[in-house]
Amino acid sequence: MTGVRINEDILLSELFEILPEAKEILENYGYSKIREVEDVVLDKLSLKGFCRLVGMEEGEVAKVVKEISDLYNSK
């Protein structure tokens, strides 16, 4: 896998397309809060926006981005 940089600005729809397992990681951080509206928001909501929506602090955001990046880079 090359050409994709995982950062907080990636849209959730793009993230899940290239790394479906990322949804499992986000489940640990409150993804269930948007499950009912995911069809509407996935193509508009960035990873950073998701983190803000669920009330994460900046340090937690960096942790989530690193966790997802590590998973992506291990593939």
C-alpha cells in the first residue's frame, strides 16, 4: 500500500475504504455515537471531526491517528 497518508484530515469514508479495520479501532473511541447516521456523515466527516464529535482531547487524537497509522503501515 502506497500513496496514502493517514492523518487527522482523512475522511472516514476514505479511511474505511483503504483500511476497514480502522472502524474496529474507532469503536473503542465512541464510533457507536454516529452509527445511526454513518451513511450520511461518512463522506463528510474527517477523522479529526469524529474525534471532536466524541469529545476527545488533542492527546487522544494523536494516539488514535498513530494507532490507525501503525495498523496501515503493518499491512
